[in-house]
Amino acid sequence: MGSVIGHEMTHGFDDQGSQFDSTGNLANWWSEADLKSFKERAQCVIDQFNSFEVEKGLNQNGKLVAGESIADLGGLVVAYAAFQKAMEGKPRVDIDGFAPEQRFFLGLCTRLGH
């Protein structure tokens, strides 16, 4: 659930949501340095998805999936931070040979339908 909530929150800062201010108006509210950094990092996501070959000779268009990809990554970051906080001071228990961190990521894959 944490990754879903984090995903939706991150849409406010993805390639589309980042263009609107706190009152919902289309406006640049970023500093020049922050906007430059965001665009560089977003381009990394776009480039990564551009490299995914869907079938022989056909690659995914990273720009078309940038918003959802950025939101998925943001959701993962929020959920994993919450997981780490929740695990503080608790015993680490392997279940079926999987460490808690491994089970976290297996659960995320299940949510994403992979």
C-alpha cells in the first residue's frame, strides 16, 4: 500500500504534475537549479526506458512512460523508507529463505503485476 500512496504522491512531481503550482495553476515554481536537476534525472529515466527492447528491433518510448515510471520509482522510495523505519529494532527473520528486504521487493513485483 505504501508504494501505491507514494506513487500517487509522486505524480505531483513527475513530468506533468511538476508543471503546476500549489493552487493547480500551470506555473514554474522550481528554482532554475532544481528544474535543471529534475530534467537531468527525468532524462535518465527516459533513457533507461528507451533502452528496453519490447521485441526485436522495437524499443519502448521512454518519454511516453516517463510520468508513470517516475511515479513508480517515487512510490518505491517512499515505501522502502517506511519499510526500513518499520524494521528498526526488530529481529530479522528469513522466511522460506528470503530476507525481509527480499520479501519487500517480491511483494512490490506482485503489486506491479510482474
